[in-house]
Amino acid sequence: MTSMHPLELGVNIDHVATLRQARITSYPDPVAAAVSAVAGGADSITVHLREDRRHIQERDVLLLQESLRVPLNLEMAVTRGMLDFAHKVRPRFCCLVPERREELTTEGGLNVAAQVPRITDACAQLHAAGIRVSLFIDPAPAQIDAARECGAPAIELHTGAYADAGDAAARGRELKSIQQATEQGLRLGLHVNAGHGLNYDNVHHIARIAGLRELNIGHSIVAQAVFVGIEQAVRGMKQLLQEARSP
Ligand code: PXP
């Protein structure tokens, strides 16, 4: 399946900052990486300001918001501190994610269905600051209904289970649930994005899902950048998205 919409690529540059924080140096600078990612065709730049500040720092977010010529998408936990920070920075997009200190990466979607009043309130606060919210959720019908109930204009479907599937049958099942979740989101009038664990080998079938508007990809692009530079790594991923959407 293809879509009339071009599929946008949001490039997550967290792991440029991971490399910097490994030695607490001033390099590599994620802001400079963002400039190269945009030169390679990134439609937006994503960063996750984690509570433990293990990679992206507040300074990075502030500089990116000041200097980028594409939208900044700030991923964040639903906490008072992060909501206040988002209010101060006013990025174009905020993606609300679950966060556990001990996790290696964001391991599952936000359980929106279990906390509708709290997420509704966060969405309203961000909306009032002119920020467009998306909720990072598993491709599960109850979560998509709950996202709609909270008033979020957009969702990002967690593709981690698809990326981690152990065999073709499991991968097929995960792909189907992402397709169905996309259709459900579109029926409810939501803007549907996807991401997590996508790489140059597994992105094709996700990119072909009709109606998906944006993929957010980080780790695999930064890893490829070690060999070819970030501009070329982004260009390569953009090309795969374009090929997947060609008739
Ligand atoms: N989308 C969201 C909401 C995420 O939390 C992450 C990881 O920070 C990504 C996309 C990108 O995942 P990956 O680094 O595996 O491409």
C-alpha cells in the first residue's frame, strides 16, 4: 500500500549526545549534527530530554529551538518539570513518552488508557502553549481510543515489537497490528506517526503503510553516521522512504 502523502523523516539525535556524555566533552555537538541532518533531508529533529539527562541536556534543546529551520520535536515524560520546561521552550511538537530510569531506551508505549485525566490535562496545557502534542503508544485499539479521548491531535505508534520480532510470522503479526492501528487512528481523525527500532533493513514495510505521516528514527541513523557522516546517513534513509512510497 502507498499513500498520497510523502512520508516525513524525523531524525532523533539523542545518541550524538550519548557519545558526548560518555566522556563529558563538548563534542560531538548535537546542534551541529542537527544542521547536517537537515542538510541530508531531515524534515524535523527529535530529542528526548530524559529525567536522568543521560544524553540530551537542556542547553541542547534551547539551542536547537533557537537555531533550527525545521520543527523541533521534544520527547518528554509527563511530569510537572517537563511540562514547565516545554512551556519555556515552546517547540513545535511534544511527544509524550513513558520513562523509567533503569531502561536502556523507551521500552513500551505510554499507557494512556490507564491515565486519561492526567494525559488530558497535559495535552491541554501544551496545546495552550501552542505546542502540537503526540502520544507515543503501542499499536493497541484501547490506547488509540484513549489518545483520542485525551484530545491529542497525533499519535506515534511504537514499532519496537515489530523491530524486535524473532521470526517472519511474528514480524507479520506486528506489521498487521501497526497497519490496523494506523487505520483506526485515521478513522478517529488523528495524525499517525511511527517509530522506534527502525533501521535501513526493516523500515521498508513500515514506510509502505498508507496514511502514516512521519517516521522518527534515531539509533540506526547515528550508527550509520559513524561510517558515512550524518548528512549521508539521513539521505540514505530518506531515499528508502521515498522508494517505499513510489508506486
Ligand atoms: N520515537 C520515540 C517516541 C522514541 O522514544 C524513540 C527513541 O528515543 C524513537 C522514536 C527513535 O527510536 P530509535 O532510536 O530506536 O530509532
